[in-house]
Amino acid sequence: MRGTFLARLGKLWLACILFFLYEPILVMAFMSFNASQYYQLPFEFSLKWYEKLAGNSEIIDAATRSVGIALVTTLIATILGTAASVALFRFEFRGKRFLQIMLFPPIAIPWLITGTAMLIFFFGVGLGRGTPSVIIGHVALALPYVIVVVSARLATFDATLEEAARSLGADSWTVTRRVTLPWISSGIIAGALLAFAVRFGQFVVSYFLSEPGDSTLPVLIYTSIRTGFTPEINAVSAIIIVMSMAVMLVAARFSNFGGER
């Protein structure tokens, strides 16, 4: 009896947490279909904000730029992070533990400080503000997430599999491509998805490093809130959320995130 009560209490607590997490998103998506610009009730279904979004080149350009930067960042960070994770797994060298510890400060340091430091650094080396600076800054911040996730997957890898492949004549690249990468593929996908999600919604670094008039979607949303928020922002946000969840569900369907299939 006690166990049943605790199980129900646990389910109720989980439901409350999920409601707390998803309720603001659902309200935002719901209001993107409301005819009133000021969210007046009763609710009146309308697609006019999606129609206006289709003709708003500023929002579309910002969203396209955000997706493009996030995709490029994810690709670079995933390749570099996976390579670094495999190197940390295979080799022992002086300072290895220190390097692993130093992966966490970029995650813990407030992004306001990080953005300010990057702005000063890029101007100091002559790069200044612009898309290259935004991409480099995002890659630098995405790398720790990829390395931590992929390294966690590598922690379950049996190194004797690599030794067996080498004993059969496989070179290092073949061992990596045919043995190691298939095993950690779920970790690579998870790290890439995390890097994309974090970088796509990154505001501070984009705000500091973007050139005026060349904003990403988070920067444009911030500006819109200051100058006059419209439900068109809700509409584009709802579209991006649906697309992101679809990608996540497809990746979860064809990948092994929690263990063996």
C-alpha cells in the first residue's frame, strides 16, 4: 500500500515538473493562433500572424541566419569534440586531468562575462564583430558540451575491442571508423543535438559579436520585446519548436541514447 502511494506521488510530481517545463511553450504556441495582438480572451482562432510572418523578411532572415550559424557550429563542434574525446580516451599524457577539469568552467561561467571577454579578444586580434566571430564564439562554447557527452559514452566502451581490431591488422583510422565511432554514435548525436539547442538559443554571445543589422533570432526577439512585441515572434518560435522536436524524435527513434537496443 505504501509503495503504491509513493509511486502515485512520484508520478504526480513528474507530471507537475513536465507541466512547469512545457506550459509556457504551449501557451506561446497557442497564442500564435489568437487573432488578438494583445492576447485578449476569449480566444479567436486565426492564422493571420503566420501570414504576416511569411511576409516579414526581417524575422525570416534572422531565423535563417540563426539556423545556419547553429548548424555550422554544431558540425564543427561535433567533429572537434568527438576527436578530442577519442584522444582523451585513448592516450595518457601530462596535464590530461587538468584539461578535463577545464572543460567545465566555460559551462559554469556566466555568459555575460564570456561574451564581454570574447568581444575584447576578437577586437584585440583584429577580427572584430561579424559572422566569423559569432561562429568561433559559439564553437568555443559548444565544444565542452560535446566532449562531456561523448566522453560519457566512451566511458562504457571496452578498449579490448580496439585491441582485437588492431591484432587483426586494422590501422588506427579503420579501428576508429569501424569500431569506435559506431559504438559512440549515440553519444555523438546526443552531443550534437545539445550543442545545436544551446547555440541556437544563445543570446549573449550573438548580441555581443553580431554586427548591427545582422541579428540572430534571439537578438531580434530581445529587440522586439523592447520596441513592441508582436505574435509573429510566437509564430516563428512555434514553427522552430515543432521542427526541433521532430528532429529530436527522429534522432531518438534511430539512435540508442540510454543503452543497448
